[in-house]
Amino acid sequence: MKKTEINSVEIARLAGVSRSTVSRVINNYANVPPETRRKVMEVIDAYHYVPNLSAQVLAGKGTRTIGLFVIEAGGHVSGDMLTNLLLASVVEHASSRGYYVLTYIIRNTSDAENVRGVKDIFYQRRVDGGIFIGAANEEPFIEELIAEGFAVGVVDQYLPGRNEGNRIVANFDNEHGMRLAVGYLHELGHRDIGIVNGDMNRFSGIDKYNAFLAAMQERGLEVRDAWVRPGSFHEEAGYLAVRELLQEEQRLPTALVMANDSVAFGALRAFQEAGMAVPDDMSVIGFDDHALSARYKPALTTVAIDFRDMMSSLTDYLIGHIEGAEGTAVRYYSQSKLIRRESCRPIGQ
């Protein structure tokens, strides 16, 4: 049947019931006789009626929709398997809880119009809450949304003293993960260890580097400034960092720790172009356990993070707050474990 505009008053007339009964059927209240519910649903199905979202919001009802916002300057999210895993984990889990997911890529957080468009999604009540991936540790517009009482989940953030009940944070256990990485290299006999850092505007970039310094100190190992290379969390950053290291330094470390596996992939490419073999000439260890890490040649030794569990838990906590759970800020830490593969070798072998 062709879709016809119809409202709850007309549905009530056609079904021979009151408007309040139609409302109870639409909202799935239990106190509606089965025969009455059947009559109302027959009319709703015949006319393909969908309740007006704006009216539901004005009545104080939620949209059962979560906003999922990815901050990515290049906008090239489709090519990043890790980001896609995070997105899919949220969508799958939200769907299992009966929630829709509105996704949006934020290319420039310094663009007032771009940011205003995101904030309007909250102000217009098109979502009940939102999850942000890829944000700087302290992103002003996200802090504004939290201050205004919206339910907000953030991946990778640490702001001491910010304990609002509507702030839900998921972080990586970088301290434990870096201790595993440096400890494993130490066990293999490596004493000259460097690092390619992540984006230092993001908490994970700072936290991983601080964890690296602590792990090196714990093992009594020297950190040489020349072997600490700037980067980000993208493959190209690893490629450029290693190229510059090879061009600028005569003395090289025997092993490099990477901010994540994507950075490690870029590093492997740079070593290959320079005629160096991994792990024969350089041991490389990643962070994340990217979907491609086991398939690389050599297969990448890495610190695995349970991203699915992290994002499912973050989604659960956000929905819990939307549905009325109270309390202080939730901070979830994803556990990590070492995955030994082919990209690291013992010194002297």
C-alpha cells in the first residue's frame, strides 16, 4: 500500500479505540488487551505509521540512538581496519541493546561550523548520547557537551578531577602493555631500545611514552633521545620516522617499540626499502594486534588489546547512563597481553 500520512488520532478512529490506547500500544505498555492491540497494530501496519520523532522528544522520550563520532583529519576511515573494528563493535553492541547508531566523521575540530553541526545533533536531541573516537585528550567542545549534561563516552582520555557522572571513558592499559613489550625485548637480550611515539596530543600518545620510560627505568636501560622518534598513530608516521632515523643516526638501536601496529607496518616498509631485514637487522614490536599483524612478513610481535570488549563495555556504560544509572565517571581499562610472532629475535642469534 502506498504510504499515507496519518496520525495517532486517525489511527484511534479507524481502530475504534481512544488516542491514549494507541499511545499505550505504540509504547508497548502491558495493560492493553491482546485483541485491542491487534486492531491497533493492523491499522499501523496498513498505513506504515511511524511515530513522530520530534513529538517523542518533546514528550521526554529518548530516540534510542547513539551518536558515534570519529575525529579524523583526512576523513579516510574506511581504510583503517582498527577504526572500523571500533565502529563495528559499537554498532553491533548498541543494536543488541535495541539502539540505533548515527555515525559522523569530524575532519576539523578547529572549524567552528563543523563543531557546531556536531553539537546541534545533541541540542536537537537527535541522539541520547555520544561516543567520540580519536579526540585530543582535552577537546573543548566535548567538554562543553559534558558540562551541559549530555551522556558522553570518550575513547582514550585522562583528565584528573573530572568526575562528572555523565563522563564515560575507555582507556588502554598502556603501563602494563609497555612493560610486556620492553620486558620481552630485555629477555631477548636487547639493551639498545628505541620508540616511535604516537600522537602526543592524545592521551594514549603521552601515556604510552611515559609507560615506555618507566619500563626502561625498571629494567635499568638507558633512553637515548636520538632513538625517541616523533610520530602519530598512522602507517605513514612509522615510515617517515624510520626513514629519518636511518638518515640521521649512525648508531642504531637493536629494537624499536611502535606506538601501534599501523606505525609498525610503515616502519617495516622503511626498513625493507633501506635493505634491512626484520628481525635480523632490527627487532620491531607493535601495539594493538591489528587484524593484519599475523599476516605480515615477518608476522608482527605485538601487545594485543581486546578492543571488542572495550567498546562493548563503553557502549554498555553509556546506555546505562542514558537509561538512568547514576554515579561518578566510569573509567574502563582494556587489558593487554603479549603476542609473540616473528619480528623480534634474540641478540646473538
